[in-house]
Amino acid sequence: MKRLMKGSVLIAAIGLGVSSVVLADDEKANGVRNCTVATLDGLYVFAASGFIIPASGPAQPKAILEWIRFNGDGTVFVAGATRSLNGVVAQIPGGGGGSYTVTDLVPQDGGCAGTLTFAPLTFDLFIQSKGEEKIWIIQTNPNNVFQGTATRVSR
């Protein structure tokens, strides 16, 4: 009787273990992920360059290095930045805030997409799976050609 009971428990345990592995594999195969604002949580260094295209006159180059803290709840805080606009360098103290969204990419290929807003500036985000290391960012405001990456440096 004890042997039968031990065998039943072992079979049940194996069955439960296999079913959870199959479930996880099915989720990967079906592209199911958990792309939410919690995907981004930590301090990132944003480095970007590009151009502003004024209504009249030539395009003006711009570049920025910026500390951005994604709070894991849809809000961000800028801890400080250095910006160059047409060769004029300015250091910008921290204190600014904004918001962001995160959703699954379509077609589903393991990453996430999102938006970042520092009113009136808006950006599209392409996020490496689970937001672990890198975010590719492009500004979506008219008359701007500006893109870069944000790399996580701490949680």
C-alpha cells in the first residue's frame, strides 16, 4: 500500500511539473508576454542625437545625455541632463517628470513597445525583452529627426 501511495505521489508530482513546463513553453510559442509599465523599472542613461528642422533655415544638430528613472508605474523622473543644441551646450538640472506606456509588440517577437511623454515632447519606445538592458527611442514630434538608446545602469 505504501509503495502504491509513493508511486501515485511521484506520478502526480511529475505530471504537475511537466504541465507547468508545457504551459510556459506554450506561452513562449504563442508570444504571450507581460509587457506592462512594470517592465521598465530602474535608472537608465539616455544618449541620443539628431536634428531639429526649423520652419526656416537649415536643420540644427542636437544631442543629449540624460539620466531617466523609470519608476515601474508609468511615471519617469529626469535626474539631470547635458544637451547640445546647434553647438550651444547646456546642463539641465534634474526635477522634470513625465509618463510612459508599455505594450506587446505586434508581430510578437519577444520585445515590447511603448511611448514616453515629457509634455510637449513625445517619443516611441522599442524595448528589449523584459526591459533588462536597452531601450531604443525615437522622437515623434514634427520637425525632429532624433533617436538614441537608453541603457539601464541600476534598478
